[in-house]
Amino acid sequence: MSSESLLSLTQAQRDRLAFVDLRLRFVGEIRRQDLMARFGIQMAAATRDLAQYKELAAGNLEYDTRSKVYVRSTWFRPLFDFPAGRVLTWLTESYGDGEPLQWKSIVSWEGVNLPGRINLELLSVLTRAIHQGGAVEISYRALSSGRTTREIVPFALADNGLRWHVRGFDRRSGEFRDFVLGRLEDARILPGPVASHEKSEQDIQWARITELELVPHPANVQHPDTIEAEYGMEGGVINVRVRAAMAGYLLRHWNVDCTEDHSLKGGEHHLWLRNRQALYGVANLILAPGYNASGKE
């Protein structure tokens, strides 16, 4: 495979090949129907695209005659170099799977995110396990225990506004937990089925939806109408529905004052949680600003 071979193709062809590359790398399989649904092409065109991909990267895919699907080979090497942000956007929003060219932005912009480290090969192990409903052995660095080896059953990716996690059942602790993608050191898919208690439907914190009532901070905001306009509030409140497993992250990310008497001081606290009782039973409230101020857990 050479860069000249890719450059000789049309942009539309390269975009379809990039989609094939992503599907094989992060899902582990691709069918002609996937190409047909994504690009609105006919069966014959999808067949040609897969043949073209195989010609450019012969060792990347194999045909499973039993399932009638092309699967990722053991010797897979990505044909396209996607940045982590694009991959995560595609995985979670099905957007941005075209060829990863460096286009000039429409308007000038800058970001302030820290350059987190995400190993895309390790991410691909997790996403393929999620797709297959399997377990993974990982080498993971935790703040409390350092580097350990453990087995998890991942089922979803999660963005807390600052970092990406994978949510899954941790066989070491016997609990459903979040694992920061940047702290992974190694990962491999484990053979065999997973137990029923390890599946996502048994994760109570993930299944439970909590509705939070956020209002302008009564003490810190001099002009509440400004906050109401900024967040598109109706009647001076914005109702946010969030998984219980994600509630603490949201409250921390937006610096929401969770005290009963809106007593947190500081210009960063523009919002106050009006219905504090909605947090009853939420597990990660150590993250919620001021929630433990009254001694409640």
C-alpha cells in the first residue's frame, strides 16, 4: 500500500475506505450493508469498495463464510491515521468518519483542553468487546491502588466533560465502575461468555435517570436573567435528565452548588441545585460541589 495509491482515488472513495477502516478497527467487522446504509450506495458499489480496501490493505480483513461478514484480522494495521477526538466523535455520534484530512477551520477558534493520552489500539479492544458483549483483561493505573491487572465487562463509553471513561463491570471489586481511558496500559479480549450479573441492565446507577432542577445561584448571581438567557431556562429553571452514574460529573463540571442553603461562595458557582433530594441514592456524590457540606452522604 502506498500514499500514491490512495491519492489516485476520488475523495468519495477515500471517505468510504476510511469508514471501512474505522469499522474494522473499532467494531471488528463490516458488511456490505453497512457501506450501503452509510453512503446510500448500491450492493455492487459496496462490493467494489471492499475489494479496493483489500487490495490496499490485504492483511486487514478476512471473510467469515459462516456469518457472511468481513472481520478484522489478527494482523490489522490501520490504513488511515485518525486523531482520538475524531474517533470518539464517530463512535458516539456516528459523525466524522470521512478521510482524516487537515481542513482549515471555517472560523478562527481555540480550545483549552489538556492533551489527554488515549491509546487508540487499546480503545479498539474495548469497543470491539462492547460490540461483541465480551470481557477484557486490562492493565490499569488507579489513584488508589496504582497499576493493577483486572478483568472488566465494558458496555459503554462516557464523557464527563473533561475526560473519557469506559463504563463496565469490574470483576475484581464486583461492582460497576468507570475507568479513565488515559490510564489504560494494556488490554486484550477474553474468550468465553459473560455472566448475567455483569451485563449493563444490572447496573442500577446507569439505568436510573435523575432529573435535576438547576436555577441561577441565589447568592452569587447579581443578574439571574443573564444566567436564564445563557442556558435557555424557562420559568427560571432548566431541567436536566442525566444517568445517576453521570450526575456527579455533570454537577462538578458546571460547578453547581449542591448545598441545601446555596452557601458556596465564589464566582464560579453560577448555578444552584434546587431539588437536592433528587440526588438520593446517587453513588458518585463525592464529586458534587457542596453536597457533603451538611454532613449527608
